[in-house]
Amino acid sequence: MTHTPAQEALWATLRLKRPVMWINPYLGERPLGWAPTQAERSAAQARFARCEPLLAALFPELAACGGKVESSLAPAPALQHAMDRQGATGQAWFIKRDDSLPVAGSIKARGGFHEVLALAEALAETQGLCAKGNPLLLASSEARSLFSHHTIAVGSTGNLGLSIGTMAAALGFQAVVHMSVDAKEWKKQRLRARGVRVVEHAGDYAQAVAAGRAQALIEPRCHFVDDENSKMLFLGYAACADHLAMQLAQAGRPVGASRPLCVYIPSGVGGAPGGIIHGLKALFGEHVHCFIAEPVASPCMLVQIASHSSRPLSVYDIGLDNRTEADGLAVALASQLASPLMQAQLSGVFTVTDDQLFDQLLAVKQATGIDLEPSAAAAVDGPVRLIESSEGMQYLHRHHLEPGKATHVIWATGGALVPVQEHQRFQQRALTQAASRNTHA
Ligand SMILES: *Cc1c(COP(=O)(O)O)cnc(C)c1O
């Protein structure tokens, strides 16, 4: 594939593995691929709503909140103070706490639960069980024995596997999770303890997905949840928008022309942030500005969008190695389902080094007490990157966006299930690298 001189220059910059802020010049173009309809978005929201009693019955953690798969929106003035020392972003930083979504402990609860529930409803219907009228039928012995003859498989670096595997097993499905080398041991153990079959693969995330997809094709009655292509996952993420709008209104910050919203979300294959951004764009239009964060070694969405082509282009193709501690973000090739939509809806991408991930993880811990996993800390300095980079300033200017008037939502994407010793290891790494910077300064 031939690239323009501007693209070649961008690839060369990315190869330096220094953090960049890249503004998407294609924002507002008509998306060339699939775009969900309003009916599809509403159907996903309705599915979550009607399954609330089922989820409350299946999981004690969800009984407390009536089966709502939702997270809180936490004001973060201390984090704002720690990160934005000039106070240029006003006093309106919030953390969206998807790191503490019930049962799955990550943003993957949204997409993953939605796809498993949709499959369960569809299968039940083929057997004459009308679960749409009464979702508790999905937990009946009749439904369980039906599901026990079906397999749900997924390829994952970890969190999607946790989400899908846990929900599938709870409903009585056979569950298989194909994991890449970088998947953490504790995630595999947790899944096995729930009766999920974990298959380990030597390759990267995409290879684990490919292996799972191939296996599912030859296995009878097997549904493969395809993180690179799934509309059901995407719609589950997109269902977040109305609830966030309500939370912002309750916080005294309803979104509109005088109160624009800026969101910052870590991105791996792009399905989770893509779905969320799509849902927010559908609701708030030009009043929401969406940025994603990617590791310097794995900026797959940036590369795909900047190529301005429907042909897949991976970070390997431009000479990057996809090696990062952010296991959920170690993805070389962006979702070909999400990237065309993101090309039309994303305001920009900023990249972060692994050292920054750990610095930010520690900053969040110290300012708020929240324990994030490294991937989930990727977007934490988004508001600062927007106001302090020349690219960000140009964006603000072009969109007549005053950062002091905007509401800044940092999407925290995972962490609640991570064992305490792991969290301590993350914080220790941050402290060690800070100390070594001080001795070398
Ligand atoms: C999956 C995940 C992401 C990114 O979602 P993608 O759909 O892979 O882009 C971000 N953070 C965490 C913690 C995740 O598990």
C-alpha cells in the first residue's frame, strides 16, 4: 500500500514511541461501514432493562443494584488538582467508574453481558420459551438444560473472557475462553474456578481470537463472540449514553452548547470505546468531543484511521512492536467494524508510554483511592493533553471549545477484580520509576 508523505511522516513519528496528540481530520465525514440504527440502540437498552430481574437473581453483586449493569460517575477534584496544575480545565473532572462494574470488574460487562443475554433470549425462543416476557425463564431448569448443550467461545487478553465466561457459565452454557500469552494468570484461574475452559495460545491477541474463531467453526452448537467484529458487543457498549446523561444532569452539568462534554477512553481493538463514543455521539452530537488513549507501541486505531482506507493496516505494518504492559490495549490491528465509525466520530487519539500508565495509575490511587489496572489508567491525563498540546489547542480553537466550561469525563475501564498483590505491584513499579527519575535528574 502506498501512503502519502504526511502519512509516512506520521508513521515515522509514531515509530519514535513518544506520546503524540493526533487530531482526526476526518471527524464528521459520513461513515463508510456499518452504523447502528436508532432501533438497534433502543433494542439493546431495552434488553438490559428487561433482564434486570434475571441479573439480580443470578448474581448477588447485581441484586444490590436491582440488576442494573451501570457504574457511578465520581467527581475527581483532587485528581484534577494533581494533574492540571494551572487549573485551565475548570473544576469539572469526573471519573466514570466502569472499573467497578459489577461481576466483570471492567467495561467489558457492558458489551459482553449484552451479547450473552441476546444469545440466551434467541435460543430460548427457538424452544418456545418466551423469555422476552419473563426474563427469569432464562434461569429456569428448562433453559439451563438447553444452554448446557451450547458453547459460547471468545478470544481475549483477559477482561472480555472474564465477562463472557462468567455470564455464560452462570446461565449454564459451556464456556471456552481462548487467551493470548499476555493474559494474566489470575484471570485464567478465576475463570477456571467458575467452570470455564481456558485455552492458552502462544501468540498475540489477534491470534487468540483467530484460533477461537476457527475452533468455533468446527464445533457444533458453538457461538463465537468476535471482539473484532461483533455488533452485539458494540451495541451493549453504546447503551451507556442515557444513563450517563442522567448522571451528568444530576451532577448539575447537563450536556449542551454551553456545557460541552469531553470524554477520554482507553482503546484496544476499539469496540468498547467505539460503542461508547457512538452512543454518546448519537445522544449529544457536536456537544460531545471524544478522545481515545492508546499505548505508544499499539496505536492501532490511530494507524487505521490515519490511513483513511478500508484496507486493514496494523501497527506491525508501520514498524511498531505492540509490546506494552497494558494487556487490554496490546492490540495490533483495530476492529474493522468499529474503525470506520470512529473515523467519522472520533475527535482525536493520544498515545501514552508504559511509564505514563503507571504514573497515572499511581496519581489516581493517591488522589482518589481508586485502584485501576494499567490499561484503565491510559486516558487519565486526556484533559491536560488537550489543553497543553499545540494540536489540542488548535482543536479547541477550531471548535470554539472553552476547556473551562466543558465537563471532562475520564473513563476508567477496569480494576475491581484485580488481586490486591497485583495492585501493590503496579503501585510499586510507579514508585520505583519515579525514584529512579529523581536520582537521574
Ligand atoms: C477491553 C478494555 C479496553 C479497551 O476496549 P477495546 O474494545 O479492546 O478497545 C480498555 N481498558 C480495559 C481495562 C479493557 O479491558
